[in-house]
Amino acid sequence: MFKNNILIEILKDQVTPALGCTEPAAVALAVTRAKELLSGQIIELNITVNNNILKNGMSVGIPGTQERGLHFASALALEVGKTEYGLEVFKDVDKESISRALEMLSTGNITVTLDKSKTSLFIEIIAKTKSEVSKVIIEDAHTNIAFESINDHVILDKRTLESNNADGNKNNSDIKLQILDYPIQELVEFVNEVPSDELDFIQTGIDMNLKLAQVGLIEELGLGIGKHYINKANDIESKAKAYTVAASEARMTGYPLPVMSSAGSGNHGLVAIIPLSIIGTELDYSSEKIKRSVALSHLVTIYVKVQLGALSPVCGCAVAAGLGCSAGLTYMMGGSIDQIKSSIINMIAGVSGMFCDGAKIGCAYKLGISVDAAVDASAMARQGIRIPSDNGILGATVEESITNLARVSTEGMSNTDSVILDIMMNKC
């Protein structure tokens, strides 16, 4: 029996479709659940979020619309949301639902409040009809509905269940945490050994993300950064960068196509998948080799994100998905386990300072930088170049280096999000 089935479970839990930016989608999912708990028409919505949700929800486009922001995302969720859609909650949007959402928005009965005391992903929805009130809380992960109540009667409280879980067994909501039981070498061994048909869903993600990239290169979306890169592309790596950027532009403007996310982020999924697919195809690697490489890319991305947190002050597209992409590239091109580790270390040495200033069209450029860095880090590793452990935050091992990176984000940058958000809000 294949010994590491848990890694397949982690991949399937963390590699899922998402429509639009995951932060507005998560708020919309919570609103949708609050709506479904009630029998009447909602007349008031009070939404409370933490720094990161507000930061990433301010400027990003809502799929299928010309609108932006959490207020509109919430109003639209009242019209089209279905919890079974998960992070594809906006998939049924049409002109009529947009019109009704704008009408609801015009009443002024949707409020969004920042709770600075919440240091990890947090969304609280209080929805009111004329006779009922529901409350829904999502926390720690974009789809983790942790609390539900109707008229102050609690019908779900995962937090209580988890605190009373005396046997110490991990439940499904924290299955991703189990990836820390596997050092990088074992993740590589897993992608070597896992039966190919177990990774068919990885190919689904490749196809999904490439489809959006092609849209971004053809249609007039965003700022035209992807087209800028494809017009000057003179090698395979430049083409991979252009496709990744174009997909991000399309996604950030709200183009109504889903992407396959990685570790809770659509943009992470673009970086983790597209460069490997483009480069692998251009170099005639087999579809199976590309799938295995993308699987490793996802696993490393998840490994890093578990330590950084679902949302962080640093740009996860660079310091999580970028690390995964570089590891996947090195693996695909025949690099040894030591070279795969070196590529991750080289990435940490190079991009650890890139911070996250919210989800917006400019993220596409950050994705381009991340792809460039991943390609360079992999190439250096395969040439025997590894930034030494006495440099900066690097540790004696790749795992220690990742832990140090996470510590800089969670401890050293604890006030960064507040400063960034203050700047963003005072511009409006």
C-alpha cells in the first residue's frame, strides 16, 4: 500500500478551483452561508474582517462584473451565492444579479468593519431579516466555516469541538498542518512514487490555469503587462513569465473563469503551475513528468504557507509559490534532491523581502518577478550554486531556512500589515 496517502489528501484539500480573488470569495461564501440559514429576505449585513482580508479585498475585481471590493462582493453573494460552489461562489453572476446587488448596496445597509485584534484570517457575518439574525464565522482558512448561529442559538462551533478534542487527533480542517511531518526530501520521494492516476486532478489544474492565461493574452484586460512580456519573449522562460502574468491580470480584473488555487490562493496556483507547464511542454517533457513536477510545486508551496499562515505580510506568490515553482523546475529538469533544496534556499535568499500590499492588478507584475526568480534560482542550483547558510536568515537546512522565513513574517513583520492598510485606506 502506498505509504503517503496523506499527502494526496493534503493536495486535494489545498489545490482547489477558485473564481476571482480568494478573499472577496471567502467573504461572499460566509455571506452565502449566513443567507442560507435564514428564511426571509436579508435587509442588513454587518461584516467584520481582519487586516489581510480587508487589504486583499479593497481593490480587486469581482468576477463577471466591473465592480470591486467587499461591499459589492457581499451584496452579490446575496443574489447568486451557493455554499456548494465553495470559492467559485460567483459562478452564476449575470446582469440581473449585478443590478440587484447594486440596488442592495445603495441602501447603505452593508457595513464592513476592521477588527485589528484578529491576527489570522477572520471573517464574521451578521445577517438580519425582519425577524431573524444569523451569524457565520470563517477563520484560519478561506473555506473553514467555524461557527454558525441563528437568533443566538449555536448550531455549529468547530472551535469548541477542537478545544475539547482531548485525544489530539487532527481533524480535516487542519489536515494541511500534517505536511510539516514530511521534510522536503520526503516530498520529493512522494512525487517520484505516487501512482500517476492519483495526480489526474493536477492536470485539471494545469488546463484550467492555461485557459485563463490564453484569455489574458488575447483579450484587452488589465494593463497589458502580459502582452508586453509575450511581445518581447525570446526564450521559453520569458514565454512562461508572460503566460503567468497574463493569467493574473485576467484574474485580478474579475474575468469569469476559475483558476486552480494552491494553499488558498489563486495567484499562488498560477505561479505554482503555469511556468512548469509552459517550460515542460516546450522542452518536450512528458505530461506525467510535468504533473509530478507541479505536484511537488504545490507541496512546497503548502509547506511554506502552513508556516506563514493563510494570509501574511509577505507576498506568498514569491516566498511560497515561487519556492514551489523553483523546486518543481529543478525536479523536472533532472535535478538531484540536494539541488532541489538549493533552489528553495536560493529563492529565500533572493525574494524574502517582497511584501504584500493587497490584491490588485499590480500583483501580475509581482508574479512575473517571482517566475524570473524561480527560474534563476533553479538554474543556479543545477549549476551547483547555493547561497551559503551564513547569509542572512538562511539556516543550516532547507527546512530551517523556511522556518526562519516564516518567523520574519509572523514575528518580525507583525506591524507591517497595519501600516500598509493604513496607507491604502488613507488614499481612498
